[in-house]
Amino acid sequence: MSVGGLSPTLPHPDKHKPIVRVTHVHKYFTRGSEQIDVLMDLSLEVANGDFVALMGPSGSGKTTLLNLIAGLDTPSAGEIWVGNDLVSSLSEEELSRWRTRHIGFIFQFYHLLPVLTAYENVEMPLLLLPLSRSERRRQVLTALELVGLSDRLSHRPGQLSGGQQQRVGIARAIVTDPTLIVADEPTGDLDSKSADEILNLLDELQRGLQKTIIMVTHDPHAAGRARRIVRLEKGRLVENEPASPLGH
């Protein structure tokens, strides 16, 4: 994200290659002697700079798929590539380092630390990287400026509205210039006005900064802002279509 001063931690992959490749992925859990299949032989590609919405009923596997792509979980079978990294083959320790450099997380309930200021919350991911204090400060200020919160640096989460807290969450997600942004119901806890502001911001990140975004949502309005909608049902991909014209 050279725009505004955020510098990438590692070279980005070839823009002409899919940035995410999910190949014949199977995910199951065991409960006693019973095997519970969550994802079955699922394959999906996401282009660099795309904005994809994952939709489906509860239990369809959409959050599991998001977690697998983000390296929070590993598949039972199949491969998951993000950029040039075979994420599905990494150890827990390797996954932790990889997530720090490559994944920006946006959560429904923000997950901000209440005792820290907006600045300190955004700075947290950078503390895990070999950056000087001045480099961290430059990237934090740039991220907060991008989300329109330069005047809220010293505010704690309790002093911010829900929409502003989610903006801090987005700044924290982009501060490392991640390869991929994953968002799990990012507007689920917001009123419609704040939700639209967050969707506008995600759209700006995708269009203006060419960030790749994968978003889980149950909201058709939110999904319509994506460029592509992927629908899951009972662990299988049932639809893979362009979103409404708003998403283009």
C-alpha cells in the first residue's frame, strides 16, 4: 500500500495470478466416533484485488472457509495457497508469523482493547514486526487517516461510536499492508448508516488501493457491494456469480 506511506512487508505476488487458490479442500471434525463434514471437495480462486462476499445459511461452512484461507485453521485434505505460500502446509508457529505479515482481520465485534487508545490499538500488529518506532508511527497515522480518524488518535474505544470503533478495527487490519483482508460480518453490529460508511470504506480500499477482500456476510445489501458473491450450502460451493452493479 504505497498510497499514503504504508510500505508492503513482502513483495506482492504476480497480479495476473489468483491471490487465493483453494483446491479440493475437505474439512471435517470428529465427535466421538462420528465424522462431521463441514466443507467437501471445495475449490475456489480469488483474483488479486477482488472483493468477494461469502454467503450461505448458518452451518454452510462460510466462516470455516474464511478461517482456512486466513490460516486460523488447517484443512483435513486439499490445498490452500495465498500468493506464493502453501498455507495449508505451514506449522502453527509458521502460520502465526505468516498471518502477522499477510492477513488483516476485521471482526463483527471489533476486538479492540478498551484500555488502549485508537492509536495504540492500531499499532499492535506492528509490534510483532521489525520496525522502528518512527516507522510504526508513520504507518499508524497513515492507516488512521485512510479511515478518517486522524482526530481520534487518543480516544479509547469507549469514547467512540460503533462505526468509529469498526474504523479503528479496519485501520488495524490494513496497517501492516496485508496481502489479504478477511472480514467476518463487519457490519453485523452496526446501524444501517454506519454499515454503509464501513462498506464505502471497504469499497475504497478495494478500488483505490487494490486490496483483496473476502467478506463473510448474511446481509444481501452488504454482499451487493462486493464484486463477486460466492454461495455455500452444506459445505459445497453452489453459486459463484458477479454481485449487483453496485459492486462493480
